[in-house]
Amino acid sequence: MTEHSALAARVPTLSGVEILCVGDVMLDRFVYGEVERISPEAPIPVVRVLRESAMLGGAGNVVRNLVAVGARPHFLAVVGDDLAGREVTRLVGEHPEVDPVLIVESGRQTTIKTRFFAGSQQLLRADRETSAAVGEASREQILKMADMLLGSVGALVLSDYGKGVLSPAVTRGLIERARAAGVPVLVDPKGQDYSLYGGATVVTPNRKELHEATALPVSDEAEIVAAARRLVEGCGIANVLVTRSQDGMSLLSADGAVHHLAAEAREVFDVSGAGDTVVATLAAALAAGVPLPDAARLANVAAGIVVGKVGTAVVYAADLVAALHHSDLAAGESKVASAQAAAERTARWRHKGLSVGFTNGCFDLLHPGHISLLDQAKARCDRLVVGLNSDASVKRLKGPGRPVQSEVARATVLASLASVDLVVIFDEDTPLELITGLRPDLLVKGADYSLDKVVGADLVAAYGGKVVLAELAQGHSTTATIARMAK
């Protein structure tokens, strides 16, 4: 078994592990629009807002990544008594796997980071926050809840964004309690004084943070190891995992061993939240009993995947397995994908300025009529996604004798076509849910449909997309072919 295959075999063990995550939760807001003119009031662009979205950021993104790899996180954080705090509470509630303890502190501003985009270009980020340490009542409640939860978890993650939740008193109290309970402590650090993290099992600074904490040069591997050793010896930290962006990672273990891990990313779109992905994957792996060097390798693979996604993204267990089995993170570009992976892929394409088309069908016994439809669809867009009815869906639509070929066989044949960029198998009778998630710029069906009968046509038209009826290649039908075979 290769090293990659051995690591892939460990990924399922992450499912169900319990992790306590404590730290600074944020609300990440994204405002997308178009810029068509310069303001007459000042030399700045005028953004015509088209849509907005929000997601959990900071420690909340660590929790999202824990859920993605199958872990069951307990989430302990502080929010303000404001609209943003209620929005954070709602977003956490969308993840039933999370056991949340969100302490509401009156007079505190829930941290909000708002990013403005025009096309693929980020124009501005506006922050609202309170960085003062939490009050005494909140501090006592955090430590009290930690006492209750540490006995049932496999790891403690401290996600420190310097927004006041992990004050020195809280940080030291949590580490002391975790050590007493025999629970490993992982810290995504902030600031210059790492003595606060004394007793931690692993800290995960990036290169810049390591330099700021030690005032030592960190330009090459030897200097990084020397700086990391300064943290181990001077701050009482057992292990240091340094993330080095395009240069990979370096792990200095408690026994003095050094592991340099080459970067796994093939294409970098967005490094936002990559540190959250690293500490989440590392924590889940350690909680599952994976040795630290292997846990670091898993985290390195996860980092390589997440920077290839757009925005504050997460890495799923399936992403890790696919990347490891293929020994190449470009395997994330394989043509058959889940609906979730497809939504992320199409977001990446749009980030590049590419148009996305969509068509769907059973495609049982692929024939020239199918090829003509797909070629016409691809001619009108940069990337074509094909929604493929699952076996169960085909049976409901066509009868008990169908499909002739399994969904795996049909998906494989479709994925081999140059006109097809992505295949997504869906189990519903119609692709409406899939279309809603992908929001294609172009929806294509055959001319045997009328526009009012095309599923999703009204949705696509409503947000400004196009609906096209492709010409039919006459004389071709799967049903007719099967009938002739039966005779």
C-alpha cells in the first residue's frame, strides 16, 4: 500500500470524533456586483449590487471544516446581542452535527467582515468588531462549559483571532484543564506572546506569524526550524506545525524530528481560511488516533485542496480521499462530482470569468441525438454541466426495465466526451434542486420541449440566465433502439 493509500484509509476514522472548538466566531459577508462607472463624487467605482451571502468565519470556519471531514464539534464562542450575533446563531443551527454554546454578551459587537466583489475582483473589505477581552461572566461560563465537555472529546482547538474570547486567563485555563483531562490541545495562534500557549500540543503559525512571535528570520527551511525550536524551548509548546503557503509545511516534533511537507496545491484561487482547514483536519486526525506526522500530512493535503476553491471554503472527507487515491490534487477536477462539489467547481469557473451551461437527461444508450444536443449546448458556453438521472430516478420515469446501463456506466461514458466538463448524478425526478444549487448561466433542452415545460426555465430566466431549445437530430431514440433490440 502506498503512503497516499494508507492516508486515505485513515480518513474514514475521522467520522464521529468529538472535538471542542473555542475561539473567536465571525460573520463573513460577501457582496457581489458589477462596476460600470466611476462615482462623480470621488474617483471610486460604483458597485451595482446583484447578490449577497453570509457564512461562518473565524472559529466558525474551523467548525465548518470539522463538520466537513465528519467530526462532531462542540462549539464554544461569544457573540454580541445584535443582528449579526443572531445571524451567527442561525448559521450554526444549519449544522445539526454541531453542539453549540454561544454566549451572548450585552454591549459586545459581533465581528463582521464584509467583502465587496465586482466580477472576480475584490474591491474592499470592511470590518466591524470588538477586540476587548470578554467580561468576567463570559470567562467563567467558558471555563465552566469546558469542564463539562473536555471529558468527552478527543481534542481541543483554540482558534485565536485576537477578538477577545481567548484572553490570557481563558487560554491558560483551557490548556490547564485539557492537560489534566489528557486531551491534546491545538492552537491557531495570534499575536507575539506564545507563552500564553505553554502546554499546548501543537501550534500552527504561518511563516509571518512565526517571525512575529520569535523575531527570527524565516526565509528558508533551516531558519524556520530554528524559529520553531525557539517556540518549543522558550514557550513550553510540544510541537510546531508551520504553514508556508506555496512552500508547504514544516513540522517540528517534540522528539526533535523535523518533517518538511511539499505543497500539494496545483492551482491557488483563494487562501482565505486555509489555516482553519489545517487546524481542523489536524485536530480531527489526532482525535482519531492518527500519529502526528500522518495527521500533518492529511492537513497538508487538505490545505492544498482548499486554496483551490473560491472564498472561505471547506474540505470534505470525500475530497481528501479522492486527492489521496489519485496521488494528485488535480483529481479534484475529475468529471463526475457530487452536487456540493459541482457547486464549488462552477463557482471557481465563474471566478475565472467562464460561463456555465447545464443540460440533463437519462442518457441511457448514448446515441447521435444525445451527442448533437451536448455539442450544441457546449457551443454556447465555456463549461457544460450534465445532470444525470440516477438509476432509481430512471426507473421511476421509464419503468422497471430501465435503465439498460447503470448510472456509473452512463456517467463514465458522458465524462469521456470532450463536450462535457462535469457530470452530476441526481436522484430526484427533476433536476430543479440541482439547477437551484448550480445557478447555470445557460439551460439547454431539446426542441421537443416548449419553454414552459423546461424544468428550471423560470428560475434561470429570473436571475438573468438564458434558456435554449436545441435542434433535434431526427431518427434517434433510446426507447426505439431498445424496442428494435427486443424484436
